Amino acid sequence: MPESQYRVSVVVPTFKRPDLLIRCLAALIAQDFDASDYEVIIADDAACDETRRAVNACCSGEGRVPGSIVRRKCPGPAVRYVAVTGKHGPAAARNAGWRVARGEIIAFTDDDCVPTPGWLRAGLAAFTDGVAGVSGQLIVPLECVPTDYELNAARLATSTFVTANSFYRRVCLARISGFDERFTSAWREDSDVYFTLLERYAGEAIPCDCLACSISLARGFVYAPDAVVIHPLRSAQWGVSLSQQRKSMFNALLYKKHPALYREKIQAAPPWHYYAIVGALLVVIGAL
């Protein structure tokens, strides 16, 4: 791993959404946190030139967000652009980001999110001795009459350790090799990391490379309500129903890897609907 140089590295995966990314990056640059203590890493899945230009413009103070100008503190945090060749998904992009990070703590958020000014300060304050990971508060604003899609998306606000707002010690991510890149969509890859740490190291002390103590993951995960990220909802895109069906596949993968924790923390019943869909497709194919 790279030698630690910062207290925290913020990793943001992105895929062809430069306007949203600029809004997120503006919020990260404006954190109420010593700029010399953190870096921001933009992991660009598919390495888009437009995204690279947007990052450069934002960091030079030329970026714009609706209704405001990006204000960059001087000298401001280090912002690094990492090109992820080919479209691999957010899990692979996050891996590319945290593996080059130089922070003791890795903070994750998404390109369509807006961290509040005190996000980093509150998240880092929760890392007392023995804490391996911190989950912050995610706020999902809803319209007065939300659609079914918006209501479903708003359930993120009640989830824990979603990568829109979570922090891990870098040494812990390294011990489990980070995210499972078989989760090629933004669904359940964050739960998989959390469950893997809980299962693999529960009750075992992991020597920490940045503290004089060891981390016991049996008591190592905490909630920081003051580490707030806003997750504005976007309009449903064409093909959203197909995307929702794809989530069933990743539910099944998560259940296969962590059946006990899936039943405890997500739902008591296995995701049989995925297997039913696959079975029906096989019957149709066999009849052709």
C-alpha cells in the first residue's frame, strides 16, 4: 500500500456524469476540514475526456454548479484523477481509487451526492480506538408526492454502510482486497464489504498500521449521525425496470456469500425471486 500521507482520502467513482460530479466535488473542496489533511480521488470508470476536463475546471476555480460558483480554499485539498480503463462498474472504480490513496482512512461517497461541510470532520471524529468503520447519515429529499421509484430509492436513507456515506480504515480494506468486482452495478457491493469484514474478522484483532492499538472488528463499526451526505434523487431513466431486475442478481450473489447476515440485516427470506426469473428464462430457452 502507498505510505500514509493524509488523515483521510475521499474516493468518488463516476461514470459520464460531469455535471453531477462538479456539484459533488465542489462540496468536497468546501469541507470544514484542514485541506492539508485530506485528498480527493476521482475514479473515472471508462475514462471520459469530458469528466477529466470537468475535474480540471473545478479545481482551477472555473467549475460551476447550479446557482453558485465553486469556491476553492487556498491551497485546497489535493484532487487526483484516476482513469479506470473500460467500464467495469463502481466496485472496480472504488478499488482503483482506494488502492492509490495515501490516507489512513478511506471515505466513500458518490458523484450524485452532496456531502455537507462538516461531513469529514464528523466522520473522522468517530474513529476512536477500536473503530474500523463508520457509517454516516444519508438524507434523501423527496417531493411532496413522490413516485414509486423515488420512494424505493429513498430507502437508501435507512441503510447502513452504503458507499454514498461510509468510512473505513485503509488497512481493513487491504486485508479483504476491497470490493468484489462481480458486483458490476451500484447495488449490494457496499453490503458485501461490510459483511465480509464482519464475518472474516469478527473477534479478531487486526494490527493497525496507523495507530498504537489493534482494531477488534467485533466492536469496530459505529454510526456517526453528524456525518451527513445529501443524496438528491434523479428522474427515473429509460430502462429503469430492467435495472431494478438486475438488482435481483446481486441480491442473490450477496445471499450466496453471506446467507446468515443477509437474513439478519436485509430480509429473512432468501431472494428466491431471482432464481425464479432465471428458471423461467431457462424454460423459455429450452422450448426454442
